[in-house]
Amino acid sequence: MLGVIFDLDGTLLDTLEDIVDSANNVLSRMGIEVLSKEKYMEFIGDGVKELFRKVLDYRGITEEDKIQTAVNMMKEEYSKNYLRKTKPYDGIYDVLSYIDNRNYKMAVLSNKQHFFTQELVKHFFGNFNFIEIIGIENQNDRKPNPRLAMKIVETMGLDRNKIFFVGDSATDILTAKNCNVKSIGVTWGFKSIEEILSSNPDYIVNKPKEIIEILESNI
């Protein structure tokens, strides 16, 4: 028996366009110059509040009330956009089918808000059996804090060397290390391969099908 915990954004789903469109709508409403997609790729991964802390700081704005205003606007904008351009990465359905067909245990843990995490997984992957689908309700629980990941690990009830954490960022790899489970860094997401390598993952993959190969070698 194996267990797999997936990050969501940049790992299972390409959510970048909807995030960028929504965040730039927020900036426009606030009278702030919008950012490029490439700049957002640097800033995404630590939750919506940290995203806007970095975005506004990049534009020379550090006031906490303005950060909170942007966060509140983002909830409104993203709720209108989150299903417009988002799509699973090619090959992801095959990976999830492989895991599901063998009755392995799988879960999703994201730094995205809990509501959107659940809605996106249900929309795109509703036919698959996830034992947990968890996003962030408390900023203190953001990855790489292992608290929520440990909740999943305990629910899986497997040896730690039979559990894999799959993600596209150093944050995900550090979360895996903090839980003492194996880490798989993916290169098709939002973060650079240099960032992933800097966190020293147990495995690194360039295509989703390589996740299946890793799982088969660890049965």
C-alpha cells in the first residue's frame, strides 16, 4: 500500500491564468500597475495574503490595510474566474487513475484557500477517491508548516517511506521533509527547476507518467 499527497496549483492543475487575471483585476481596481505572468510565478505558492504582500511590496506598498483590502478583493475576483482557464496538466488523469485503481491512498494539500481547493478538486477530479482535500483556513497552517500534512499522514496510517508528497515548489519539498515522507518535485509547474533542486527532493520528474514509475519502483 502506498499513499500520495498532491499539491494543487502547478502540480495537478494549471491555475496560473485565472490567478493572474483575478489578481490584475484587483490591482486595476486599486489603481496599481498590473504585473506580468512571469512575475506572478515568482510570488505564487504561499497563499493569497503572502501573494499580495509580495505583489504590493514589488510596487512599493507595504501598508497592512491595503494588503488586506487586496486579499478581500481577490476572493471576489477569483470566485468569478477560477474555472475560466484552469485545466489539469496533460497526463495527470492517468496518474490519478493509476493510484485510484490500485486503491492506494491519495490526498490534496494546498496553500490555496480551503473553499477553492475543494471546489477545484471536486470539479476536475470528482470521480477520484481522495481521503482528504485540504486548503488553508488559518494562515499559520500554510506549508511548509507540517500540521495539516501530518493530519493526512496519520489518516493514511502507512509507513512514512510509503508516502510521497508531490509538488512544484521548495515549499512542498520542505513540507515533505518536515513530515519525514518522500518528496517528488515536478518541473511543469510555476517554480523554476533551480528552486526545486535547491530543496533537495528525493525525486524530480519532468512528466506526470514518471510519478507512476516512481510508485511502481517503491511497491
